[in-house]
Amino acid sequence: MATTAQLFEEPFDADEYIERLAWRTPGGGSKGGAEAFDPKRLLEEFESHIEELKQLDEKIQRKVEKLEHQCHREAKEFAHKVQDLQRNNQVAFQHFQELDEHISYVATKVCHLGDQLEGVNTPRQRAVEAQRLMTYFNEFLDGDLRSDVFHNPDKIKEAADIIQKLHLIAQELPFDRFSDVKAKIASKYHDLERQLIQEFTTAQRRGEIGRMREVAAVLLHFKGYAHCVDVYIKQCQEGAYMRNDVFEDTAALCQRVNSQVGEVFSSPETVMAKLIQNIFENKLQAHVKEKLDSTRHSDVEQYLKNLYDLYTRTTALATKLSEFNLGSDKHTFLSKLIKSIFSSYLESYMDMERDYLRTRGGMILQRYYDSKNHQKRPIGTGSIQELKERIRQRTNLPLGPSIDTHGETFLSPELVVNLLQETRHAFERCHRLSDPADLSRHAFSIFLLLVEHLCVDHIDYALEIGLAAIPSADAKNANLYFLDVVQQANSIFHLFDKQFNDQLMPLISSSPKLAECLHKKKEVIEQMEVKLDNGIDRTLNCMVGQMKHILATEQKKTDFRPEDENNVMIQYTAACSKVCVYVRRQVEHVRKSMDGKNVDTVLTELGVRFHRLIHEHLQQFSYSSMGGMLAICDVAEYRRCAKDFRVPLVLQLFDTLHALCNLLVVAPDNLKQVCSGEQLTNLDRNLLHAFVQLRVDYRQSRLGRHFS
């Protein structure tokens, strides 16, 4: 049976159990084993084992029933115990309620008794206190202070409490009967007050925070408490300003005091506020006054720099101090302190700023023109000047005396940088020092001064000088430097526009002055663009005039009617070569002087005028067969020159002109076919006929008949 029980050990597997049972039975193994397989014996073993299992099952079942019966019995016993405990708990709870009610009753009696005792004790204490004060009052009345409390330094706190109460009582007594005693009490009051303040001062110098706190608490009920605070503030500042930077010293001092004042005084925020007010009204105000008054009338530039620096550092200091507990409205408190220091200076700031900028700008301009040994020419204004400008635009005639500037543009990057730098500083000061309500108006006035100095007195003046220096269209070897003026004026205006966007716009973006600024800027741009356009147009006319002069002096009639038709060795004429060299130089000049779309616009106009000039020039000659070939070679070179323009329209014009020149050499019978080609079919018949008429053989061969 023990062996059988071992077969049921976990984990149990029925198949494995049968196999192990068969393996243990003699003759129950496989036929290939040591003993032969005996099924009968195996069956007997199985039947015997089944009987054993039945007996084991019955035994286990009896044991289970016994355990179940025992479990039911113990459960009933446990239930009885739980019921007994519940009954006991209920009884204990009832006892607790009774005890709680009894405690409440006793507590009520005790409170009532306490109230009765307090009602009896309070008048008694008051009576004792009154008797004690009357005893001390009698001593003052007799003039003999016998009590030890008034003579023992260790009891100064108790003496202060007594004298403070006697002082209050004495205030109610009639003066005629108690004048002497009132005077004695007042004298002792002030004497103790001085002793306490002296004690506080000594403790502060020794760094005895605990003693300072005790004395301050006693003095809190005395009139001299404010004097105690003043003494504390005064001694805090002793040795605090050893460096040259009053702002850093102030920040360090306030940081140190802030960590200490809460341990000494019952209302530290009041003491900190009084300390800061004292520093602002004395130390900082004296420092600001010394710095500003010394330069206010002698050096305005330094005065404005000092004002900006001092105001900036003061506001930064106030920001640091706002981290401390200074009461409920500390920001308003600090703003009033700053205003009390700077109000007199800020009221006149903008007038001084404008006067300085006006003077400084004029000085920068005059210094530049003096360095050029140039005396500024008066530029006319009003209707007469406008009339001259309109006439000059329509006729290209130089009205007024022409001047020679020797290539000087009278535009200075250094001068511009100086003006913009001064204006930038002015905008920064304006932003910091102006009242928010006046900020946009002040910024606009600074902008107007910049426009006056930079745009009118410098750029516009340079444009007027440049326009006056542009030679007439028929001038020879003219110095066409107006494009240099255009280049520099454009660069300068980019700097002006950048300052407008970066520094002026943030100051006026949310104010009505924005529209005025934009209108003024647009007006300045339009006035400059009119003069630039006029100058560029006249310069292009001069370029064309120079080309015309080269062609007139270099191009010979025999170039296109050579005497020896068979010995022409050149690829294109000398006039064509010189014109192309000149044109390429001017195209490069335009590219350096312009930017953006302006390059294509100006080169397009120059290219159209260049084409018109060559077209008209070619119509002045008659062409032999070889001369026509030379004309085609010239136009081909002009077309290569036109590629430098990088403008499709100009190249197309010269392609058409090249096709027209083919009419000078084509066989008479092929004229109609050539005129019907892709490049010439859309041209006016009269234009085609005019080119055919330039052929030497036009009348001899009756080409008109072939052409028609």
C-alpha cells in the first residue's frame, strides 16, 4: 500500500501510473525483456491493485468524513464565541457612551468654573496692576525712585513697560496739578528710550541679532521706535559704499539687510521700504545729480549718455529690489522713487535730444563737406524748382549752370553710418526715457530729423549735384558718374530702411503715428525715385550720344563701299569695335550700380536705344556687295555685344536687324523669299523697302521691281 501511495505523488499522470504499475509486475514488461510477457499475471495484478485502490478509497473517505464532522463542530464553537464577543462589545460601547456623557458634564462644570474664576481673577489682576502702577506713580510723585526696577540695568525691559504705561496715564492727568510728576515721568520715558536705542545700536554693531530683536520689541510701543529704525538704517549703510559702483553696492546692501531684517523687526517690509527710500532719496539722488549736473550745459552728448545709463541702471536696480517684500504695492512705490530722482531731467529730455541731434547732424554733414573743400550750393524749392524739374525731364536740357564734380558723388558711407549711429542711440534713449504716452510722438520727431539730415541734406543734395553734373547728350568723353551716385544712394537707402524697420517700427507700430511715418517714408522715396529716374534717363542719353560720336568720327562711307571688293580682310569695322567696347563697359557699369529688377529695366532701355541708334546709323550709307557683308559682320558683333545685356527683347531686336542686313547682300531674285522669312514677315514693308534701297545696285538692277 505504501508503494501504491507513492505512485499518486504529484504531478499525477494516469497513463504513466499504469505504465509504472505494469513495469513493476513480473511478466508485465515488453516481450523483448528479461522475462516473457504474461498477460494473465498482469490481469491478476491489475485486479488485485484495483481492490487495493478501493480499500484505499474507503479509508480516505472515512478520514474525510471525520475531518468534515470535526470542522462543523469547531465552526459552531467559533460562532458561539463571536456572539459572546458581540454581546460584550455592545456592553462596553454602552459604558463608553455613559463615560462620554459624564466627561462632557464634568467639562461643562470645569468651563463654567473657569469662567467664574476668570471673572474674579481679571479684576483682581487689574487691581494688582493698578496698585503696582500707583506705587510707582507715588515714587515719581515723591521724587524718590526707590524701586530696584528703575536702577537695575538687567530689568530695563520691565522698567520700559512700567514707564510706558505711566506715560500713557500721565497724559490724562490735569497739567496744573500734576505738571511736576508728568515732567518726571516724561523725563524718565525719554531717558529709557535713549537707553534702549543705545542698547540697540550697541547690539547692532556687535551683530547680536537676538538682543536687537528684544530691544526692538520693547521699543515698538515707544515713540522712538521710528528713531530706532532710522538708526538701524543709518548703521547698515556704514561701510557699504566702498566701491565706485553705487548700484552694485546698493543691491548687495539690500540683499544683506533683507536676510537680517526679518529676524529683528516685527514688520520687516516697512523697514526695507524705508531703507530703500532713504537710499534713493539720498545716495542715488546725489549720485545722479553729480553725474548729470556736471555735463548738462557743457557736454550735451555726455549728458544724454549719462542720463540713459543712470536711468537704465536705476530701473534695473528697482527690478532687483522688487523681489523683496516691500508691502502690497511695491511696484508703484519703486516707480515713485525713480520719478522723484529723474522727473526734472526727463521733462526736458526730448528738447535736449532734438537740439543735440539737429546740431550733431549738421556738424557731421559740414565736417564731411569741409573735408571735400566743397561749399554747399543752395538748392531751390517751391514752384520755380518744380517747373525747372518738369522742363528738364521733358527736354533733357541742363537748367542752371553745369558743374564739374570730377567724379565726386558727395555721398559718404562713413557719414551715413555716423548719422544712423547717432539716431540709433537717440531711438534707444527715447524708448527708455520717454513716457509711454509720448513715446510714438518723440520717436516720430527723431525720425523727421533723420529724414532731414540723411535724405534731404545728404542724399537729395547729392542727387541734385549729380543731376547738375550730367553733361548734355552731345558732350564728348563725358564722365558719366551719375550711376555711381545711384549705386551709393541705393545702398544708403537700404541702411535707412533697415533702421526704420528695426528701431522705429517697434516704437510706433501700435500708435497713430505709424501712418504718418509710413506716409513720410513713401514721400521721401517717391521724391528720390523721380530724381533717380530723371538722372538715369539723361545718363542713358549721354551714353547714346557718346556712341553716336564714336560712329560719326570712326565710321567712313568707304567702309561699306570698299574700292577693292576683293581685298577686304577685316571682320568688322573699327567704329563697330569701339562702340562695342564702350557699350560693354557701360553695361558692366550699370550692373554694378543697380540691383534687383532695376538692372533689367535700365539695361532694357539702354539696349532699345542702342538698337535704335545702330538701326538709324546703318540707314545713312549705301552698300556694295562686300560692304553689305561688312555691315552684316558689324551687326553680328553688335548682336554678340547685345548678349551681355541678358535681356531677351534686346537680343530679339538685334536678331531682326541682322536679318534686315541680309537684304543688302541677297540676290535680287531671292528678295521676296527672304522678306517672307520668319524674322521679317511681320515687319512693315516700307522698312524692308528702305533697307533694299540702301544697296548700290538698287537702281542699276531695278531691284524695286523684284522687291514689289
